[in-house]
Amino acid sequence: MSKYEFIKLSSFLVLFLVLLTSFGQYRPKSLAEISRVLDTLEVQKQHLVLLNSWYEDSIETIVLQHPILYDTLYNQKFLRDSLYIPTADDVRKQKEFIQTASQNCYSYALQESYTYHGIDPKDVFNKDVFLTLDGFKQIIDTNFRLENSFKSRPKRNLKFQPKDGSLIVFYDQFNTPSYTFFFHDNVFYSKNGGFAVKQYDSMKDIYRTYYYTQRVHVYSLNLDLKSD
């Protein structure tokens, strides 16, 4: 099968599932049923930039490839030391950082949200996947419903208690979704860039890092996975 034929067939299958969903006849058990890899847009040293179908449209993801490599030459240039030889601990720490940094807040929060609702996300969102801003906005538009919206100031607004399983998004002064996290069992689960997942008791604790936030949106997953 040619690359063109594969893309055409994938698009047809996704559109077929979307039509079923629109009539309330189908609810996928896995995101792999509504999203497929259509193309490889770029091959990087350690990552692939992929074009994935998403309903009748597409999203871009950046996916970590294994095994994770240690680039001695790059580190020699970075340290300006041509004689630098990494220790086993140096290699371990950098590989751990690359792994941790490969999933951003968008990918993590969506992974947790779909998992919470019994939809397996691992073929689209997992610890190896970085989701672009445009892709995140598109997914919010097609799969999530806005339940609450409020300003970040005064800070007492941040005491708001969302429903269990909510996806919370911070918007900056340009109305851009700059950060997102997941709420479950009275805990806010947050994945900040190159840092491991952290748990917070209050939204205010996360706001301290994203102090430029202007507005907070609280979303619920559209359980029928149907675009409004």
C-alpha cells in the first residue's frame, strides 16, 4: 500500500468513526480508534514529529524514540571541554531528564483525563509524547465542555473546588492556554516541563509558578467524544 493510499484509508476510517459517534452509536475504548499516525513530518536526533489524525482534522505530536541516546559531542561543545568524558551518573541523569521533559503539561493532563473516564490514551498520549499548543486547543474544542470560567484575581477565586475528573486550564493575557493540569480525589496533578509530576492540595500553589495567569477555565470531558 502506498503512503497516499494509507493516508486516504486512515482518513476514511476516522471519518466513519466520527459519523458513528455523532449519532451516539459508538464510544471508543481507546484513543487509537479515533487517532492514527498519518505522516512523519520531521526526524530529529531523539524525537519524531508526527502528524496524527484527529476526527476530520489533524494534530502534531513530538514523540521520544528509544533507546535514549547520550550525545557526548554535544555535551563537549556545550561545556566547551573537548576532553570531557561523561561518568555513568552523568549519562543516567541526562537520560532521565530527556525522558521527563518529553511529556508536557498538555499531553499529561489529557492522558489523565481520558484514563479517568475509561478511555485508553496510551497510543496517543503517554510519557513519550509532547503535544503542541495548536493540537491542545483543537482537542479542547472537540472533546471538552467548559463548565466554569473565572478570573485569577482576587486570589480567593483560586479556592474554587472543581468537580472530580476536571481538566483545568490557565489562560494568559493573550488568551492562550499556557498551562493545564488534572483534578482527582481532591488533588491537583501537575506536570511542569522538565520536572516530574507533582501533586498539590490547592490551585493557588500551582498559580504561584504561573502568576501571569489571567483566567481559569474548568473543563469536563464530553463522555460521548462528540464535537459540540
